[in-house]
Amino acid sequence: MLPHQLELLSPARDADIGIEAIRHGADAVYIGGPAYGARVNAANSVPDIARLAEFAHRYHARIFVTQNTILRDDELEPVRRQIWQLYEAGIDALIIQDMGLLQLDLPPLQLHASTQTDIRTPEKARFLQDVGFSQIVLARELDLEQIAALRAATDPARCNLEHFIHGALCVAYSGQCYISHASTGRSANRGDCSQACRLPWQVTDSQNRIVAKDKHVLSMKDNDQSANLEALIDAGIRSFKIEGRYKDMGYVKNITAHYRSLLDGILEQRPELAPGSSGQCQFSFTPDPGQNFNRGSTDYFTHGRQQTIGAFDSPKNPGRPIGYVRKVNADSVDLMTDDTASVLHNGDGLCYHDLRNNLVGLQINRAEALGQAGHWRVFPKDPIASLRDLRPDTIINRNRDMDWVRTLERPSAERRIGVWIRLEDNDDGVHLQLIDAEGHAGSATLACRKEPARDPARGQQTLEEHLAKLGATCYQAESVDIATAQPWFIPASQLNALRRAAIEALDEARLQGYERPQRAAPVEPPAQFPEDTLTYLANVFNHQARDFYARHGVQVIASAYEAHEEEAEVPLMITKHCVRYSLSMCPKQAKGVKGVQGQVRAEPLTITHEDEIYTLKFDCKPCEMHVMGKLQPHIKKRGVVPAADRATLEVPVRFYKS
């Protein structure tokens, strides 16, 4: 991808979703391979990925495969073989976390540094560029000024900056969260996070006073950078990434279409920029991010720290207000919609907050319109008695609209590449040429008698109509030029065959004209890593990764947390999110407040969920929070696991000893 191109990068749980992402405007798709991706339940076969790559390359769109877990020594060779298979399947780039892979005999695939590599500083960004990464996925927590600093430290001609613009947010810096492994043995760095951040916690202060009870204080709202795209472009971002490799087809269609529309609007206003692939999209629906699952929206730290980034009341989808309860019946509920034009459907998902502010779901089994406009009677799937605190005047939200769901279950987009069509005479008959917007050409010749059309005007129109019939292809006619001496009569069957032959030639020309991105060469002599000491936070889990860092100047290299060598209490999660700040307890918030200034200290807090207890410590200089804890004894004692169980259980590393 060139420095002036913008790339919309969409997720795909499977190849069919990836194909729809391309149809709805993605310039690139990232997808999990057969194994070793950071979403353990989003694996795909090599043939399926080959099918996706073939479709994407029609539009000169790209396919990236996530190989972004840390690996044991015994996994390196299987991963290497898998990468070669993926290369032969036609993928365009590999997204990785484990630096041990750079030591292996890999195909000439472009390499992208996963956000799991924790890219927050200009020095780290420059290092990754210099060791051969062509695209780096920045930490989600960066603000615009920090992003610009990373851009200034790197070369746009050698390395693109990629940034998450939509979807669920991990509360920790990616790659810096071990709480799942410490408590369950399921490692986030191995693609199997247990999502402790979405649990309800009780927060207590140093005097054991309850600060917050049963609040999801580590749960973030969902990322939405819709309003910041131009600012991100100006800061240096060129790849705009949508989160969601576990998401369904409707989510990917809708969110991809939403950002495709926004980026196209920017491209129209800024001719110095260009799209990252070919074709224009048309949608049969109006994209609306609010229709998909979301926990509320935040643009996180893009414009600095904000107090409202958390979804503390619930990690569920609260939906949108649709009306209120008029009456609760024995087996049904009467509702009044805020907009009398609103329609409720069988299968709609409704919800409301009970008296403890917990979100309660109410799925409609059957919906009936009553006589007066806006009045509805809904029969819930669950018994009325189970819907706690449901009473008249309760505000009702809708978090699933079945009409919307059905809309996106149907074909909902077309993506077409513009072509210019010209029909000319030659010695034996006629010659048809198709040229696309990028200059690729396909042509075909028809040997035929040149018999003038009886009605020249009608003959001209017939030729234009038949040659412009491109509906079953990925092309659309921008113009049709009949440049023959006069409109000839050519049977429709011959014209159709001529058109199909020219399209096949154009397809082949586009395929031949597509250049797969090449792996960048590392600089020589080898770049020096910005630090000479690495702790467990560097996630070094195999000998090849250790040797990589040693070759780049690191003197002391600790093993990954998953190696079970950390005996003491350590940060299990490092995050820019600050619970004290979100609960208005930050010392900086008290500055200048008369009678309070100087009395508020950043003392540790404790969070508790059932038998899990962690200490929150606050590092105010970088404005970060550390969740402190130890590896659970039963995880520590786990020995070597049989090969059949390795897909779900971690195997402690034995080759790193202090």
C-alpha cells in the first residue's frame, strides 16, 4: 500500500464473512488461520482462506492472516509450515506478535506487527520498522499527538501505521494482560482470554470502605472513531481497523459499510489521498452502528483522558430507548413507543434497568399492535414473574431489531469496478476493448459479416445495451463507445460471447497486474532494541524469540509470564484506564478545589470478585493503573499437558531458568 492510500481493514470470523466485508467496501480483511491466532475459536482452513484471497484480489484488496500468539519451541516448526501453506494459498500479509518467527525460514510475505506487541513509543515503532515490519498496529490508548510522534519517527514509504477505529476495547495495553492466565490458565497472549475485565467487582479503599459495589469497573465502552477519521489521517494513520473476529455477518456488513461511506466522503474532499483497493460500493441499507451490539461508544484517549470511557453498569448491550411500559399483564406487557411510527416485531430484543440498575432482557415472542398509534402488546419469551422490577413507566430499550437483522441477512451491497467500453472495426469483423480505472485492459475479437443495421439509431442503442450488460460480473460500464464505421447488425448471442471473452481477458489482466506485497528487508547492521533488559512483559516464550532480542542488543531476557517463573506479586494488567479517575478520586481532579487540595492521595484500591482479589496501584507519572496479583497455585503446579489437550491448556516452558 502506498503512503497516500487509505486502507479500511475489516475482520472476518470465516471466509464468507470476509467476502461480504470486501463487497461492503473493505480494502483488506484480517482472518484467523488454522491455528495460532489470538482468537482461538476463530480458526479457518487453508482452502477457505484461498477462496477468500481469490475473491479479494479481483478488487486488488488484500488478505491478512493473524498468527499473533506467543509460541512454544515445539510449535515453531508447525507454524512455519502453516505459514508456507498460507502463502501458497495467496494471502498478502501475516500479522504476528512472536519475534521468534523472524528467525525462521519464512516465505517472502509482508509482516505486520500485531497490537499485541504493545507499540506505544516512537522508539519501539522505529525498531519494528527497521527489523522488517511493513505495517504496525498501534496501541489503542494513544492520543493524536502521540500518534503523530510515532509517524515522525518512522518512514511512510517503508511502514504504514494501523489503528483500531471501532469495536470492543481491551482495558489493558494489548499484550500486557495476564490476569486471565493467572486465574484460569487461559492466556490472552495465546488467544484464550477469559475476559475478567467484563466481571462485576467490589472496590474498597485502604480502610476497607466500599467505594463501588458490583460495578464492572474494568469494562470499557466500545470504540467509535467515526468523528476522528480526518484527524487520524492527519496524524499519520493509513490503515483503519475494525475490531471483531468473533462478530457475526450483520456486524461486519454494517460497520464496514459505515466506515466505507465516511472514508469515501473524505476521499472526495481530499484528492491527494486514494482508496486502498478498486471499486465503488452501493448499499441497499443505510449503515447505522447503533444497530449492532455495543456497550455505548467512546473515542477513548484520542483527545486525551476522559471520565466517561467505562461501561461500569453492565457489559451488555443497552440498546436504544424505544418507549415505556403502560401496563403489566399476566402474560404480556403493554408498551407505548416514543415514536408512533416505530414497529415492534416478533423476535425483537428489548431490555430495561431494574431498581439496582442491572440490565434485564425481554425478548418478544409475539408483538401485537393495539388500536391507538404507538400502543403495543408484547408477549415475552420468559414468564412475566421472572422480569424483576418491571412496572408501569419503566423505560424500555430495544437492542435487537429483527427487521434490521433480516435486512442484513439478505444481499445488501454491490461493489463494482468502472470500465470504459469501446467497439471498433477490424479487417475480419469487430474488436471490443474494456479498460478499467487503473488502466488494465481486456479485449476480444469477433469475426463476422458487417451488415448495416436497418435502423441505425436503434442499432446503436442495441449495441450499447448489450455491451453494457455486466450485471453478473464485478464491473459496471462507465461509458460505451461504438466507434465502428456505422452501427452493424450483430446477433445478441455473438455480442454476448464477445463481451464475455473481453471480460475474461480483463479479469486475467487484473490478476496479472496485482502485485502481492513483499516482505521488507531489515536494516543492516541489525537495529538495536530500545532497552537492554526485558522482563516477562516482553512475552518471550521460545528460544528463537530470545535469540532475536539478543541479536538486537538486549542483555537480560526474562521468560514470558506463561513460563510460570514469576513467583511474586506482579502487574497482571497494565492499563491507561484509571479507576480512581473514573470514580472522581484522582489527586489531579482535586487540584485547585478549596478544602480538598492536597488531601487526596493515589493510595491503592482493592477489587474483589468472589474469591478473586487484586490490588490496584496507580503510577501517576505516566498516568497508568496496575492490577497486581499472583499466579494461582493450581496453575503454577500444572505440569506438562498431553498433546491432545494443548489446544486448551498452557504448557509451562522448562528451558528458562533463573
